[in-house]
Amino acid sequence: MTDQQLVPDWLFNPDVVLLRDVATAVLHLAAVGDLDAFTLPYPPSAQRALDALVLQCLRNGATPPVGVPEMMRWARARPLSSWPLDRLPPDLFDAADRLIDEGSGEPAQLCHELAVGGYGDSTGRQYDRLVIHGALRACRAMSSPESYTAFRRLLVTQPVLTEDDWAEISCDLFLDPVRFLVEEIYAPVPAGFRRDGLYLCCHRCLTLLHPVSDTEWWCERDQCRHRGPAPHGRELVAAEVGELRQLRKPLRLFVTGPGQAETDLEGELRALGLTVEMWPNFDSYDVRVTFPDGHVWAVDVKDWAHPAFLGRSATAVRAEPPYDEACWVVPEFRVRARRDYLDSYVRERGAQAGGLRLLTDRQLVRAARLRLSGDRGPDAFIGPLPTGAEEPSGPGRRATANRPADDMTPARDAGQDGVDDA
């Protein structure tokens, strides 16, 4: 029996499939742009999800939601672990797992992951991949990897553009091969982001904050919410900035956030004196790290809310450009928020991953420091562990036979939102 066959097929569990249906319905309803113009019936996906949920509740002797609006209230108010679904795998969801964020009413990242996991691709995921693949094709046609790197860095560092910003990037020659994409992916900012004539950016994520009351602002990034109220960044006065543009939401969710984790890691590794190449060979992987002795690491940064879905998606890092060791990296805050994160990833990782390890960004930087100091012990390696060796299961450093585990190293107060590349 293969390792992959030993992994339980909980993705096909009837109650998990039902929750995928509900998650997809939530995303379809959230995509309705003009609620004032909305008329019944609800999208077919919403009605199908409601019908399935009602039937399962009745089978379990539970009171079902009486309509789509109540199903949406469940998605916002009830943790998935409390839904009356008796066939859910134990411990798959915890008390923090909801389909809709309680504070903002926006679909949670887990909602996107459930929909993607169940149907191959959500509409938003398809969009971000089409954009990235379009940029890859255009830059390859011009034999210009520098243009692709400039495009990816633009999406990471400038998710919001004023008229002056727009004029500046319009003069960037590196962006010429992807100019047609830049003009499509930045859209005018809806008035709902403005309060008292002012737009406000998150200091960590650089994206626009959502006004949720007369005094409060909400950040769409999981990491900022995990750390508490989002710190206020750039203030943009509507009367002064002209037409304000922002990246379309799928790109903010699936490219900007993960990219910020990648560039944060880039800065830390460069500060150690290492040679770092971003998105090498037209994005074969995220970060290529070369040590003074020529040893090379390949790193892909992932930022998924649920580790089981991440484990199921694990595949070996592409072989070109060549490297000596490779791993995936997740922002430390994910592991702090969910203590079984690394263990869950390992349980769900299939044979096709070839033992691909998942480290936190803190663990990776620490391993780099150890290797630079001449350490060749297990803590200085990032590749697959020898058969029988135990993988680290929490934040901070891994314990070894000769050295106990440290206390958890506090995360930096800089954006580390990273995950999933296209």
C-alpha cells in the first residue's frame, strides 16, 4: 500500500462535500455586486447547497435553516465544528473555522479553500491564475524574466494606485510586455471603501481597509486580524488622489498576500548576506537562496488557512533551476493560530510530495543562520528528513537529541502574509 493510499479520503466525505457546496454558494452570493438590483431566485449553487443542508439536518434530527439567508447566518455565526453534521471527520475543523468572517461579513479564506478544494478552482482562483499565466507567456515571448519579476513585485508592493502612482508605473519600461494586463487588473475603488472623504490603507498589508463602523476599519488579510486591529497606514484623501485603483480581489487574496511573505523572507535572507533570487526561471518556485559555498535552497511560500488542504496539495518543488534542498514555508502566525498545523500537513501529505517538508518562516531563517555558522546538524537542513526522523510540530526551533527545543520566537511586526502562488 502506498503512502497516498494511507491518507484517508475525507475530501469525499459526504458532509465535507456538503460544506464545499455551501462554501461555493457563499462565494457566488458574495460576488453579487449590486444587491439593490438583485432579484430572486438565488443562484442555483445556493439553492442546491441549502437543499442538501436541510436534508442532512432532518436526517440528523436537527432544526435546519429555513432559507438561504439563514444558511448565510450559519456561515457567519456558527463554527463549522458546531454544524449538525455527524459524519464530519473528527478534529477537521475547530472553533475558529467559519465560512464568513464575523466582523466584516466577508468570506473567510477558509471559505475560498473549501470551494477550491471541492471543485478544482473557484472563479477567483481561475482569474488569478489566468493573469499570472498571461504574464508568464508575455514575458517569455520577450525573453524578459526581469519584466516578470517587475510585474510580480508590482502586485506585491502596490496593490493600491493613485493617479500619480499610475502615471509613474506607466513609464516603467520593464512593465511594457505586460502593460495590457496591468490596465485590466487594476479596477476603480468602490465608494464603499471611503469614509468621510478618506481612504485608508493597512500599514502591514498595503491594501485598502474596509470601514465597518463610524470608527473602525477592517483588514481583509487573515494575519492582520490575528494580530488585532489593523495598523493605519497611508491616508488617501479622495479629493486629492484622483481616480483610485486597486488590484482585483482574487489577486489581492492569492498573489499580494503570499507575495508579501516572499519579499519579507527575501529581505531577511539578504540581510544575512545570502544571494537571493525571486521567482527564478519565470516562477519555477518563489525564492532561490545561494549560500557562500554554492549550496542552494529552493523555497515556495504558502499561506493557507487550513493545513489539511495544504497537505493534500503538496507536490515536489520543480527541479529547474537546480537546487540542493527544497521546502515549503508557511507564515509563523498560521502555526500559532492552529497548534496542529504542521502535524496536520504531514498527515495529509501524499507520496507525490516526496517527503516535502513544511517549515515556518522563523524556522527557515533560523536554519539559514545555523548553516552560515557552519552547523551541519539536522536543524540546518530544510530537505526531507531521513526515514524515521520526527518532523517539527510547532513554532520555533525543533528539538534534537542533544538540544531541547527553544521557546517560540516572537514573530516580527511586519507583514508575513504569504501562500499560494499561481
